[in-house]
Amino acid sequence: MTTIQDIADKMGISKSAVSKALNNAPDISETLRKQVLETAVALGYTKLRRYRNSVRKICVLIEKDNIQYEEPYHFAYDIIMGFRQLAEPQGFDVVIEPVDIQIQRNQPYDVYMLEHDYVGSFVIGFSLADPWLKDFENSCTPTVLYDNYITGNPSTAYVGIDNDEGMELAVSHLVRQGHRKIAYLSNSLGSQIIQIRYSAFFRSMRKHGLKASYDNAGCSCFLSECMEKHLPNFLKSGMTAIICSQDTIASAALVQCQQLGYRVPEDVSIVGFDDLPIAAYTSPPLTTIRQDRTELGKSGFFALSSLLNHVSISTFLLHAQLIERKSTARISEKQ
Amino acid sequence: MTTIQDIADKMGISKSAVSKALNNAPDISETLRKQVLETAVALGYTKLRRYRNSVRKICVLIEKDNIQYEEPYHFAYDIIMGFRQLAEPQGFDVVIEPVDIQIQRNQPYDVYMLEHDYVGSFVIGFSLADPWLKDFENSCTPTVLYDNYITGNPSTAYVGIDNDEGMELAVSHLVRQGHRKIAYLSNSLGSQIIQIRYSAFFRSMRKHGLKASYDNAGCSCFLSECMEKHLPNFLKSGMTAIICSQDTIASAALVQCQQLGYRVPEDVSIVGFDDLPIAAYTSPPLTTIRQDRTELGKSGFFALSSLLNHVSISTFLLHAQLIERKSTARISEKQ
């Protein structure tokens, strides 16, 4: 086990200087403090320190540029509530930490965690472009990622809904209603979950013996491109149903179809994904695949507490659920 | 909620006859008893009955023709121990039920569970050929399957290790040792997990930029065919490493290589899967991918208790772990 002496030896400085740096003493320069923290992490000192605390601090890391969480109608709000509902009664001190790419560039993840005295984290909203996603591969801090998966690091776990199942529920719902020409409209494939949903669409179509090629799938990071290019193409080529990668895209597609003179669901059925609070208040209300966000938050805490107790959980998925509202219907006779 | 009256009305018999049939009274014919049970299940009576019991009975269903469990060195022994370790202290009565195809053909799964008064089950060793695997798709009994996955039924969950990660650990271990020509030797693809490992091998090889085609993969349900056909082919075509789908195959491959005049690991490296107790006692001891069986059993109970508490868990995977022993080595210079 690494001691303060080991850090001092490695750096060629005194034990008391190391101790001061680790305890944020005011008479230590910022540069030295950073070097001490980095050396401590490199020598595996994190683990030692954690067990000294009586109140254990954990954090929810939110990528604030990708996801909103402050208000009850924001996507991450209920996830955080579910997490706190289980964590706080068990004596954990939960801190919500909004981070952006700049914070991640400033400091390696394990150093950040050590500096803030966090024993573990629940990570929400990170995309493949976030620098710490690389750090998670070798981190030794217990870390649970919502909708991100790290291979081969026993300190990390992945929590989410079963997206394969969700897509299969969407496709088979449409197939039962007689649809055969089904398209898929997606935002950019810059996150793991959007990639998983994209390939799940093709798998599910093949499973039902339906044609699926680039023609019935459109992806773009710009909503305008989805609405002005992909969606009109789908309608022109006779698609009778469109599955969208997220409810926000589905609700825009609803409006756009109507503006182009198509009735929903009489002419075209639309399915969303996530069951955001808005999904019940579009016109018509949106058929969608629910992620139960409170349960996801609870699952996040369960997975983190497993990792903290050395149960090496890798993946924890919840069942997806089809919520049938008014944006889908049996295909009409004329088609 | 379905009542005894509903069952009586549906069948056109008296309430007391239904009650007698459900309670195994001796003066009711076997045929009538079966009809009552089947009607009760069809009407969703299972759920009602469960909450009447103070001691809740759950079972571990073992496919006795596929898997052994009685002795400490058998594969399923530790899984069952892990399951009981958590279940019994929580007041559950755990019954081990060995079943075969005949039992499954005799009775639908939900009827079997109702008849035995089980509120849930942990299912081990079922292959795709087992009749109840179809029943699980529509069952309303909380059911956790080890190494089998059912899409779209919120009453079922899947527990196992992360096989994708396990295969990636095996391939990247060999790649670090300089191997490029890696083969995969598998038993029949008649179970979901063996199928998952098979496709994970190709994904992992592609990820490392290595050639993988039918040439470097052999599957057979006969061990003799693996040893006398596939293995010699691999050796002739210059493979320097062989990953096996299970430790039993790997241990046979070890001996067969040696009999064909190849040294392990000097000429050819061999990796197993599972870390069965025997893996440490082959000559040389086997490098393998560990499934922690006690943890798997505990995970099985955790998932079942989640389902019983209406947390709709779909998938619970544990991290795989590379156990490096002596059957793999850095590729020798001459190759």
C-alpha cells in the first residue's frame, strides 16, 4: 500500500510537504499541489485515502453541454432524484458536479476525484468526444456510466435501458399494425447509445424479414437536416412509419409531416424514444419507448454501491417499455 | 384480479371444486386438476396466490441433462451456493429442481410453477432446444436465466458474465504476446452463450485488425471432431494460438496438441473459458477467462429479488477476468 512517504520519496520532497499538498494547506504552491496529486494517483494512493473518511462523498458528474438537469422537465432530473433517493439514506454525501470539456482537459479524472475526495461517481451525458472517456478505461475509481460502456476495466459499470429490446418493441409494434416500409431518423452517431439504437434498428428489421438499407435510415447532427432532407425523402419513397432515435426528433417530425401535408397517424406513424415528459403533450401524443428515469437513477446507485463493495458488475440494464399513444395506427387500406 | 370464482365461472364448475384442485385435494381427478391449473394460469391467477404465502418458495431449475451441480467441482455447484447464500437469510425457501425435456413437455412452465407454489425461479443450463425457453417469452412468473436472454418480457432477466469483454481480454492478451494467427475452437452453437462468444471472437479479431474467417474457426457438437478435424487443420495452417469456447475443450486441446508433437505454450498457446476448477490442474495449467460462479449465483438472487419487487431488470452482467497461467506465452522467435 502506498504511503505519504512513498510519494515523498518518489518526488524527492519532504513528507510534510506531501501531507500539506494533499490537505490543501495554503502555504503550498498550486504547481506543487498538482504534482503531488498526480504522483499520488500514479502510485495508487487513492485507495488508501478513501477508507479514512467516515462520511463518504460521491458525485454525479453531468456533462453540462450535452444534457440538462436543473428542472423537473429536464431529462436528467429524475435520474439524479432516483440516485439520491437510495444514496443519501445510506449515508453518502452526494454532490452534483456539472463538468465540461475544459474541466476535463485541465485535470486527469482520477486526480480530480482524489482532489475532491470523491470515492466514486455516477456519470451522465458524456459523449465519445469527452476527454475523460479515455481516462475511464484505466481509472481505478469506482465509476458508473449512464449509457456509456467501457471494456475491460473492473472499476467501471454501465447502466441503461435495454436498447436492443426497445427497438424491437418499436419495430414489432409497427409490424403488428401492418407497416412494412419503416424508416429510422437519428441524430448524430456521436454517442454510444445512439450507435446502439442505430444498429439495433437494422437487426430488428432483418429479424422481421423487412428491407433495411441506407435508404430507410437518415442520421444528422443538425435537426434541420433531419427535417428538411431525410424526412421528405422518406415520405417521397412511401415509408408509412418512422422511428426516431429520440423524442425531441420525433416531436419535430410530427410537426414537419403535418406541414408537408401528411396526417399523423393516418398517413404516417411516428415512434419516439425515451418518453420525455413532452411526449404526452405533442399533437397527437407520441407513441414511444420509455426509459424509466427514476429507476435508472436507482440502478446507478445500486451499480456504484456494488463496485464500492468489490462486486465486479459490468452491465445493468432495465427492460424497455412500449408506451402506446396516438402517433401510430394500423396502416390504412389505401396504402 | 382473478378470483377462484372467475376460474369456476370460466370452467362451469363449482368454486369448491376449483379450490380443491388448487389445494391438491385427493378427491379431484388428475385431469380436472390439470385443467384448473391451466385455466388459473390463463386468467393470471398466479399473481394473486403468491402473496398469500408467508414463507416464499423459489426454485433453482437445473437442466440436468446439460449441466452438473451435485459436487463442489461441478460447474453449477458454486452458482447455487452463491444464490442460497443471499436467498435463505432473506427468508426464502430455496428448492433445487432438476428438470429435463420430458418434464418440460408434460406441463407449461407457469402451470408447473403454480402447482409447486414457487413465486420465482433461477434457471441454469437451458439450451435453445429446451421447450420452456419458448414458455419464458410469455410467462408472468418472475424468472432469472443464467446465460439465456429473453427479449421483451418484463418478468424475465438475464444474468451472466460480460462475454464480449471476456473474448476481448483473451484476444488482446494473445496480441500483446505477439500472436497474429489466432484460431477459435467451439462446441456446438446450440446455446445462446456459445453463439455470443462465437460472434465476439470475430468482432474482437476485427477490432485488432486481424484476419478472421471460417478458416480460423471450428465448431462441432462432437469433441472428437474438434480434436481430430479442426485442431489439426489449425496447426497445419500455422495458427500460433487457439482460444476455446470452454475449459473442457481447452484441456482436451492441450493434450491433443502434445500428442501431435506440438509443445504448449512454446509452439502453440491455448486459452480456455470459464475457469473451471480443473483449469488450474491441467499440464501446463490453463490460461482462461474466469466466470466468478459464486458472484453469478448472488447476482441471480439479486436480479430475482428485483423482479419480485417490480424493478424491471433486463440484464445483469459481471466483469470477465483474465486468469493468466502457463498455457500461453510470447510467440517464439522462429515463428
